[in-house]
Amino acid sequence: MRKICVVVGSRANYSSIKSVMTAVKKHPKLKLQLVVGASALLDRYGAVVQTMEEDGFVPDATVHMLVEGETPLTMAKSTGLGLLELATVFDRLKPDIVVTVGDRFETLATAIAATYMNIPLAHTMGGEVSGTIDESIRHAVTKLAHLHFPANEDAAKRIIRMGENPKTVHMVGCPRMDIVDEIAKKYRDTTDKSFLKKEGVGGSVDFTKPFLLIMQHPVTTEFGDGEQQIRETLTVVETLKMPTIMLWPNADAGSEDIARGMRKFREKHEHGYIRFYKNLPLHTFIPLMMHTACMIGNSSAAIREGSFLGTPAVNIGTRQTGREHGKNVLNCGYHSTDILKAVKAQLKHGRYSANPLYGNGDAGRKIAAILSVCPLSVQKRIQY
């Protein structure tokens, strides 16, 4: 049996690879190995590892690699620490293939460790265009990876143009859509109100009224601007005073700036209409996307899941610049006037038709099937 080692370092990583983990675990010719690290282990980011264990995924190893501070300096150091620790883990587990996800700093640490140790590396969600350092990391990992599982045709073509062997590029769709499809069918007309009332801090959200869903993360190449950026977004929230669900930012450089702006807002404004959460389980988050009047921020979820679900979304700033998106997304700058205009347009429009731009719900099964039979090699040569 081939040992497939999946590395999960954040809440976004888990939602992006869960269906692959499930398919690998069920496949008769594959054995799942799971490594959990970085913010996925930490309570202040929702301790996603607990959710994973509840879902039946017990880690074979955990890696504490996140240096406190959320600055460019600590982000670089976290990458280096991850490289040191993951190399030790891979040496012990001796996987046949390592699977890494997307474009985060732990993705790069995983890729470098695996390739230097002559372990074939599989990369999901490569080939896409976006803003900030994420795009650079994603393309760097593409050049290290031996197997590619892009989420759409545009990304697959870009990987091949980067000189990768077309035989190693498998356009399977985004594994996140597998979970979205499954949950959407199960919770089509319901929202997990009991969990939302029990968890989080702040006011009580009235789900009988149209509500907003906000996820805004730091932009690493705009470090230092995060507090002002989130202040502009929250100005719009204060203006509209609609029931609002808001998630705390991820662990990238600048996270504390965003969080500081959110804390100041909580202290200075009456906020009985808004509630804040560290993390939301997928079976809670996806129905929220299905029923929200508008999703606001700069998360790729608005683009990927939002397209699949037809969620009206306002994408703020540069974090997703260039990423292919559906008609459900309106792009705008950071100023509150621009954000408010876009949000009002989406509230007026309402929900959009579903668009399977990033897959139709069977990526996990396809990836597991390919991993079970594909030729393995650590030798690479540019194809032009």
C-alpha cells in the first residue's frame, strides 16, 4: 500500500483537503498519514485539529511551527521552523507521497522538506493567479512538485506553460467543492443556529433577517495597513447595522493588525447585531454561505465556494487580484464608500446561479484514484 502523507496547517487547509483525506482513507491501495501543524493546533485560531479528530482523522504527528508575532519576520521564521520539524516527521513516517495544499507558508515548508528528501510531492490548487505573496509561493511550490492537481482548466494550462510535464498535470477540480456539494445537499434549508448562539462573542444574530458574512485576512505585501483596512470594512458594517457573522483573521503576517481593528470596533461601538467567531465547522459555515445576503472580505471562499453556491460576494482589495471568479463576485477597493456601494449592489441583486467554475464535487475521489496508480519519480526536467 502507498503511504499518502497529507500536511494540514490551517482551517483553510483542512476544508481544502478533507475530501481527499476521506477518499485516501477509504481506498484499498492507499494508507493515509496525517500531519497537523501551525495554526491548526492553536486555540486562538479555532484548534481545527479538534474538528479533524471529531471527523475521524487522528494525526500521526503534530508540528508546532508558528512563531508568535504575525509579522513578515515571524512568518519567515515559521517557514524555517516548519522545514526543520517536517523533515524530522517525514524521516519517521517515510511516506511514498506527500500532499500539500495551496499557497501558505506551511505549504512551502512542506514542499521543500519533501523534495530535498526525495519524496514525491503532490500539490493541489496550483497554477492560479492571486494577489500578494500567495501567488509567488504557489508557483514556487508548483516548480517543486511532481504531481499537480489544479482546480480548473485555466490553472492547468498555466502549470503546463510553466514548463511542467503535461502527464503530471491532472485537472480534477477543487476538493473544497466536494464538501460544499455534500453539505449543501444535506443542509439546504437549515442553519446551525444552536452552535452559532453557543459559540462566539458579541451580539445575537437575528437569522429571520438578511445577514452579512465577513472574512477579511491580512495582505502580507501590505503589512502595516491591516488595521486601517478592516476599519473601512467595519465602517460599512456600522452603517448598515445588519445582522452580521464575522470571523477572526488567519495567522499570516498582519493578523494582529486586523484583530486589533476588530477589538477596537467592539470596544467603541454598540454591536448587538454582530457576533465574532474564531472558527466555524464546515457544516455550519457552508449553510451560512448559502443563506447570507452578502459575503464581504477577501477570502477565497467567496470566490470558490461562492461561485459553486451562487453567494453574492464583495471582494475587497488585492488579496485575490487576478483569481478567476464567477459573476457572483464584485471587486472593490479598501475605502468604505466603495465597499458600501458594492454591498448595496449585491443586496439588491440577491443570489446568483450556481457556477461549477472550481469543480463539481468529485475531486477527492479522482485524486485518490490517481495517487494509487500514478508513476512515481523525483526527477524533473523543464519541458521547453
